[in-house]
Amino acid sequence: MKKILIPTDFSDHAEYALKVAAQIARKNNGEIILLHMLELPHQGSDAIGAGSDIPEIMFFKNAAIKRLEDLMDEDYLDGIAVSEIVQFELAFDGILKISQKNNVDLIVMGSHGASGFKEMFIGSNAEKVVRNSDVPVLIIKKEQNDFQVNNFVFASDFAEEIKKPFAKVVEFANKFDATLHLAMINTPNNFKSTSEAEGIMKNFVSNFNVNKYQTHVYNETNVEKGILNFSKSVNADLIGMSTHGRKGLSHFFNGSISEDLVNHATRPVVTFKI
């Protein structure tokens, strides 16, 4: 977590994310990249490619740079290396490209979530980044003046494909000296006995050096509800999930529990790409 990308639209929720990123960077001697995406209503690739001297574009760009510089002067960023980028592109596309170009370790985003038709047909930039990002994405829903991760819930089926993203989960948990709560959610359509579920989790985690962890089996009518209710029962500071990054019709019909949690959880959520 040495290089942290913070996309901002200058909203309150974006600043909540920045404040959390500042705390993480300070603890890890890391740096922050502040990114603002300019989505001009009439922009086209030709105009943007050749239009750095177009007055209207320069007006918006300079205004964005001024707001970024004002953010960089905030007291909570004192002593942290912060750089700024203004990019002309669709937000989620630009976030992913800048992330890859700068080899960031973590993306921190603010989100107010979405529900109903807005969630189904529009979704949020946070949801799209979660679906496609190769690096962990931390979603912040409310102000966290003291971002501590004492109880970190990671819910999974603990299949073989989870081992690669789980290495990053362990790194995250150990850096915060958090207790990692490994949770298998039992549902009516996918039920395992307690002994079977605990055996799967203990065998899975034996391949990793986790400082502190506990295993849990939680029964609920569906996985998302189970994760939310279990997280509440242990007063989780953070919920972790792996995501397949489904796209197209597969995503539309099957959905993604990780993306649903990004929209519906009030607690911070961090996702790790399989």
C-alpha cells in the first residue's frame, strides 16, 4: 500500500475516501495520487486529442487543477507525498488506465451506493471499478476520522481460485494487525455442515501466514444478507470479498455479490480480483 490512487469528483464522499487514504498512506509511508476525470458533455476523441489549446477545455482543466491543489493543502495531508492528475476520459475507464500506468497498490473510492432502477441500469463508477480493477479497491461510505481495522471479515467459499486474491487479503489484514474473520455463509441452496465448512476453511488458511484469524459458519437465506448480518454481529470494521469481474449478460443475470455489497453495505468494503 505504498501507492494509493484516489479518484475524486470533489464530493463529500470522495473526501471521505481521501481522508482514509491519507491515514493508510501515513501508516505505510506511502504516497497518494489524486485523480479527477473531466467528462465534457460534447467531448470527442478528435477534439480532446488536438484540443489542449481550446479555451473551454482549458477552463475546465485549470478549474479542476485549482480544486485539486486546494485539496492538497488540507491539514490531513501534511507530510504525505501527493501528486495530481487531470484526465479527459470516462471516469471508470480513466481510473483503471491511470491505475495500471502508475502501478498503484490500492484504489480508494467514496460511494453513496445505488438502489433500484438506478443500480440496475446505471450503476456507480465504484461498482464498475470494483468489477474490473486488477488491484484491491477500498470503498468508503461515510467519514472515518480514525480508520482502524480491528475486525476484518472475509467471506468466501474458499475454493482453489480464491488462493491468489487471498494472499492480498492476508497482507492487508497483517498490515492493520487485524483479526481476520473467515466466514462461510450457509444458504438453503448451498448448505454445508459446520464440521465440513470449518474443515474447508482451516485447510485453506493453513497455506498462509495470517497473524490473527477466526473461522465462522453463518446461516442465512442468501449470501449478501449473511455477510451483512455476520459483519454486524462481530462489529466488523471492514468487509473483504473477491470478485470475478463478470461482464455483459453474465453479469446482468448472475450479478456479483461484491458489487451488491459496494452498493448496499454501510461499512467499508475492499475487493480483490480473482
